[in-house]
Amino acid sequence: MLALTEDSPERFDRGEKEEEVKSKISNSLESVSAAEPMGADQEGVKSTTQAGPTQDRKRDLWLASERVIHMQPGRIGCWLDLSTGMIRKVYEGTQAEGLGLEVFDYITKVGSAKFSTAALENAMHGSKDFDVTVEKPSEVVWVVQCCLWCLYRPAGAVGCLLLLGLPYIIYRGLLFGLDLDSKTLLHPAVRLVVCASVAYALGKLGWLLLDWCYSGLGYKIRLASKAAGILGLVMGWLLNLSNPLLNVRLRSDSIKVLRMSNVSALLCCCTFSLFRGTEVACRFCPRSIEEAKRTSLGATFLDVLYDISDIPHAFLVLGFTCLTSQICMAAQQRMVEVSEGLPCEPTQFTECVHKPCAELLRDIPANLGPIGLPILLVICDMLPACLRFYNESMLLYASKITRGLPEYWCDVACNAFVLAGCTLAVAVGPLQLSRGLRVFEHQLTNARRLDSNMNLQVEAVEAMLAQVNDGKGWGIPVFEGFVLTKSVMQTLCLRLLLAGTVIKAFLDTELGFHQEEKERSNIQLAAIVDGLRNMTSFFQNQSTSFLTNLENPTS
């Protein structure tokens, strides 16, 4: 097994008794003494630590052993998590299987460099053999990993059901719309998706803590932001179960605008699910009859459940988008209804405009408050989508192997549609409120223009609008002193674009692309230096021969 491939027991004579053989093997395993490899399975495997340090590490709670494996260029034969170096699957008949690599092992170094995508790609496409350092977690970590994988199973099962029912969901959504109310939010299917997403988020947090030492900053930010985004989606569902704006009867023009935004969110969600299903089919579909015979259906099914476990999260984003859109559309309709009281007679201004406007400013901010903090947390969910999209795009750009595999292209498309869905969920509310406020202000301006005697009344209403949310503007209150308005959203987008260069630098550091550029620059500089040296030597030789010819003109 794996322990025997690290450190082999000493050789023994055939005449020894069985008890002596067992005692020698156990003693050699306990002392982890270095010895000659036994058999072809141990070829290329060598110990990396002395007896004392290895003994200390084997007593470690989290790490069972560490070894260096000598590998040949080309495909390794295992499926890696490129963010942490964890082996998720070992393919039969490959050098990874022959060298004893197992699922849940971690590749921590490629040669003397820390594990990164670029370092592994350079080694695989090189012409020389290379070494990789592999760490095997202890049994305690293995049990924790299995428990975390079990947290993905409910989300994977729900994702499978959603994927199978996708034609009906598309038909139902496009034909009848996705209007929500308090009863719809308590539907058993909605509860099932929410519970599966919560289990998925707990699994992400568990892997974040478990892989803390093996992962870089980009991986930590991605998992923490993903968990925060799911927390925001679930919080938005819980806090708005009894929101009064969900029960407002919308007019036909408002329903038309609402369905446009809901259909856009539905298309993003369903397209993501289709690409995810295509990616899973391309990844796990056997490419030959022999491979189909060797494939374990049970293990493949569990891997499929893991890969589609993020589909419920996409539908949760869809539900939150419809929820936010309907709440903000109801608020916009209230504003439009108040503005329709203009123009009116000066004597009726108080009854037609002033009083409804005061009720509007009293009720709407309180009803919009429950979606404020969830929207802010969903903005955090946009960050891992951006990081993942950039990560996968750079892998396609840098790797010749991934460029020819359709599953990687599907993964890039999935991240693009997740990013589009989260952006729509965050932006739809402030945009609708901004449109309603613009209509209201336009009506006030028309009333002032048509009747100069209403100037004071209009100014009073404008003063009331200016004082909404403690003077922070008409928008979605997140907490005291911070309101999500259209201008605030634009400012956040600009700052995110400015921070994109910093994020790109971090990602390049984690992926190792900056090292690749540095190595390329060093090679170019070395070539320039060699060229200058050759030119210097040439000129020196030419000058020497020229001086020799001057001294001996006859020759």
C-alpha cells in the first residue's frame, strides 16, 4: 500500500520465521528507516526526511507522511484541484496509479518550487523527468474530508433533479412567469433548494478550513465569498417571507417589466445548468469500451453529484432576483401611483400628493430594509465568480491540454453566467427604484411648470424626498448610514474595476503566471547578454587583427 511505497522494510532471508518477518516489518515501519525500493511499484519513489523528522510527522494529527515522487513528462493521470493540489481522482493504467498516488493526497511542490498551475504545466511539457512532493493526510483528516464530501450530496441530488426538470422549468417560466408571493416562498421545492444550498455552503467553509495550509489567497477569498453570498441569499429568503410588498397587486405595465427581468435571470440560471451538465457529461463519459469496463459506476455517480452541487445555488440566485425585482417593482409602482396625482388643483395637493407621499416615505424604506444586507452579501458572491472566470480563462490561455478539452470551455461559460446572474440580482433593485424616482421627479417638475402657484407645495415634497433614509437618498437601506442607490452601485462598480488590477496580481501570484513571465524575461535577458558578449569578442578579435596588420603591413 501507500505506506510500503514510501519506506520499504529491510530485506530478509526466506528461512526466517513468520513471526520474525512480521516483527521486522512493523519495526521498520515504526522507525521509517530508509532502504532500497522493492519492486516496480516503488520505482521513482524516494524518502524526503530522516528517521527522526518522519517519526515526528507520522505522529502529527493532520499529516501521515510526505514523500517525493519521480515522474516522467506528459500527463500525470490524475484529476487535480488546481487551487490546492489535492488529487480528486486517479485514472487506471497511468503513472499516477503506478506510483501509488491516491485520492485526497496533496501535491505541495513541483521540483523545488511551490505547487502552482504554471509550474506543473512547465514540468509536464518539459523534456526531462521531474519530482513532485506529495503529502498524505492522516486518517483523521480523511474522515473529515469524507464528511465534507457528504455535505455536497444533498445539493448534488437536488441539482440532478433540477437538471432533469429543466425543460419544464423553462416552459413554466417563459409561459406563466415567475411571480412570487409569501406562499410561493414557503413551497416545499423552495425549502429543498434552500436547505441544499446551506449544506453546500457548510461544505465550502469546511474545505476552506481544511485546505488552509495548502491553498493561496485567491482560493481562500473565493470560498469565503461564496459562503457569504449563499448566506445573503438564504437571509433574503428568511427576512422577506412576510414582506407586505410581495402581496401588492401589480399593474399590467409593471408586470411586463418584471417579467423581462425575471426571464433574463431564468435564462442565466438555465444556461448555467445546461453548461454544467455538459461539462459533467464530457468529464465522466467513458471514451472507450475498455475505460467503461474499468469505471466504477458508484464512484462516478458520487463525483457527478459533487460537480453538479452548485446548481441549487444558481436557482437560489434566480429566486432572489425574482424576489428583489418584485419587491422593488411594488415600491416603484407605489411611487408612480403617487406621481399620477399630479397635476392637480392647489387646494387638492395635500390630499392627492402630500399625504400619499408621506405614507410612501414612511412605509417603503422599512419594507426595502430586509433586502439591503442580503444584496450586499450577494455582491460578495460576485467576487468568486470573477476570480473563477479569470482563473479558468488564464488556464485556457496558458495550457495546451485544457484548450482541447470541452469541459474547461464549459466551466468558463458556467462562471460567466453565474457572474451575469449575480450582477442582475444586485443591480435590478436599485435600477427599478431609480426609474420610479425619476418618474416622480419628472411629474413634480411638470406640475411646477404648469402652475406657478404650486411652487411651494412642490418644494415641500422635494424636501421630503431629500430627507428619506436620513438624507442618504432614495434607495435600499443596508444599515444606518449606508443606502444602496444607483449612484452608489456605479461607484462600487468603478472601485471594483480599479481593484481588479490588484486581484489580477494576486491571482497571477497564486497561479504562477508571473513566474512564467519572469522566467521568459530572464531567458531573453540572458540571450541579450550572450549576444553582447559575442559581439564584444568579435570586435576585440577584429581590432587585434587590424592592429596586427598595421604593425606588419608587408604580411
